[in-house]
Amino acid sequence: MRYHSTRGHPSTPGFSDILLGGLAPDGGLYLPEHYPRVSDQELSSWRRLPYAALAAELLKKFASDIPAADIEALTAKTYTAQIYCNGRRDEDPSQITPLRNLEQSEGRQLLLQSLSNGPTLAFKDMAMQLLGNLFEYTLQRQSGELNIFGATSGDTGSAAEYAMRGKQGIRVFMLSPHQKMSAFQSAQMFSLQDPNIFNIAIEGVFDDCQDMVKAVSNDLVFKEQQKIGTVNSINWARVVAQVIYYFRGYLAATSNNQQQVSFTVPSGNFGNICAGHIARMMGLPIKKLIVATNENDVLHEFFQTGIYRVRKSAETLHTSSPSMDISKASNFERFIFDLLDGDSARVAALFRKVETHGGFDLSGRSGSDGDEFAKVGDFGFDSGKSTHADRLSTIRDVDARYQLTIDTHTADGVKVAREHWEPQVPMIVLETALPAKFNETIREALGRDAERPAGFEHIESLPQRFDVMAPDVAAIKRYIALHTGL
């Protein structure tokens, strides 16, 4: 399997070549030259597999340059009940991503797929734990080292740091928006004392952090000199790792391959739902992919109007589902590439326009950049929006009806899912995190604290280690160079 850039760079590297990097040399994102198709026979045979074995079968389709036996060993090492042990008491951790039948009404079924039983209580662990093992494996083969440079709005950072702490040959430099994460999220990251972990709180919003990561990644000389890699969803391997649980959710919700399901995915950066799009392109019988946004509704606006309009930093709202406080979806380019039938020149032009004009318009209206919005439905996409009042109401409703506490982002997903579910097609909501990570809003909604898994009872009181910096690319380059000694 070879890969190419969404913006047309002529190189076609393999999986291991792009694993340790981030953006392509022309600033585009990597995609496989074709999506591997899953046959009906394969899908049927996968129904019997445990999660680690299913992960291995899917990863083999994308990582043909890694021996099959090594892939099987890596996924077996990653997806164990011992690692995914933070789940709710009524869940079997050996299932890794168990389904909960939330409600049924008039032939409609709403399911919740638990993705937050990993070490940092967020769905990002599902990909990051595998990514950490893949990085270490590849670096050992190459006798190399890697300096991971990433940005987080809350959950990516802690998941990456917990996956990479203590890994041989790896350092992590993680940017986050200063004082804009929950207290729990901040403590998870900043309390780590491992010498290979560096936390930098940026005086700005997540988009400022993300812009800095892209700027550093686009400096090819610095990137090579400092051995810079990334764990954000621009990293193709992380997206592949997220494809796995769509297959797992589908197989758990159905009894034969003629059945369809739909997924509702809380989304800000378009990484998680992009994995669902890829699963659908591979042949998984997904009817609809529903994007659930919060008040920062850039993606919702696009899927309703065809207009992609990035908000300025000052316009990005600080909400009670902070991991989705994003107005520039860095992974969105992969979907646009497919929507434009792989026209890399147009993709490059449109995303240059994002930088110069703040967005583009594919609605087909007079003066627009194209009329491809009419094809969005062919890819199964729709969207909805949730507000603070909506998520409070949904948290209260789910707690009262099902004695289940859900986090704020998952509440956004449940609210939007209820607007789109239909008879005879199970609707699966992807859980985002355990509620303890957003206790301030849980207390506001329910008048009590969220239950905390063992080991997290007093995390906010632990000593914290981080640096505060302005959103200055030159300064962050100096910081990285100082701490790598390269």
C-alpha cells in the first residue's frame, strides 16, 4: 500500500515512511492511493474475532510494509483488558469497546459504544496506545528517535503523553490553550513528571496551537533536523486505528452483513468521523454518518449549506464540551479530497483559500468555488448542533432514564442522534470520554460529582509542570531545539 498527498506531491511513500511524520511535504495530508475493500466473506469471518485480532486484520490492509506477525503482536500488546480497565462497573473490559443498548422506540434503536475505558478515560486512547507501540517498534528497527509535536484541546494531549511516557527514543512536546481545558484534563497532562514529556500552555485558543503545529511541520529543514513527528489526527496511522472501532461497533450491533447501521460522532477536528468515512469507503454497511458539533458549529454549517467558514480565534467560543472548541478542522481536507474525486489541484487551491480568505463555498450558488455539496448525501453525511442548555438537559435525561452519567461531548452526540435516528437502522453514538473529566458541568447538571475511576480521586491536587508561552512559532522552535539538544 502506497500513500499520496491530498495536494498532489509526486512522492508515494509507504506506511512506515509516513508513520513518524505528519504533513506531506506540500502541506497536504496523506491518504492511501486506494481504499482497500473488505469482502462480504471477510466481514463475516471477523464477527468471531476479539478486538485485538480485528485490529490486526484491518491494520494489515494499510501497513503492508510491516510483517503480519509483528502487526498481530503489536495489536495483542495494545488491546488488552488490563489496559482498558477503567470502564464502568457493569462493563466487561475484555470487550474493549462494548455496546450499551440505550433506548428503543417505534422500531428505532439508540446504542452507545464505550470508547473511554483506556488509561486517560477518553476515546483518544483507542488510537494513541496503538500509535505509541507502532512508534517504538519502528524506531527500534531504525535505531532512531522522534520528537512528537502536537496540539490538544483536551484529550489528545493526555492520551498521547500516557501512550508515549517512558518510550525509548521518544519525546513529546504538547501545546494546549492556556486555561481553556477542564481542571481534570489539565491535571492529567501537567501532573506528568516524566522527563520525555513537555507541556506548553499557549496564550490563545486551540486553533492557535494547531496553526503552530502546521507551521513547524511545514518547515521541512527544521522538521528533519529536529526529527519532528505528530500524533494529531493529521497522522494517518491514528486515523486507521480509529477505523477499527467502527467495524467493531457494526459487527456488535448486527447479525448479518445485509443490515446497516448509522453513527453519530461528536466532532470538532473531523478526525474521528473521518475514520467512519474511511470505514464506509472500505465497504462497511454504514447508512449515515452524523456530525454532532457544539456551539462552534463550522462543520455543521458546511454539512447544511456547503460553506466552510473558519472562525477567527476571537470568535471561537469556550464551551462546556471544550474538546470540540475548534473552528479549523485539520482533518477535513481528507474528506474534501474524496468529495472532489481526488482533484489534488483543487484541494490545494481551496485550502490556500482557507488561509487567505477564511474558507470556501461548494454550495453551487453564484460565485461559489464549486457545486460538490450536492454529493455530500452520497457519502452518507448529515449533521446537528448542541448547546450548553442542550447538553445539560441530555445529561439529566440520560441519568434519570437509564441511571447512566455521560460526559458533555457524548451528550452532544446523544442529543443530535435523537434528531436523526430512524426505524430498522441502529444508531450508534460514539462515546467521547468518561464524565469525571468534565465534573464542573456534571455537577451543574446533576447536583453531584461524577464517579471517578480508581487512581484519579485527587488528580487536581498533584504537582503540575508546564510552561506558558505566547503563540510564537519562532519561540516554540527555540524551545524544542533547547530541550532536544539537536
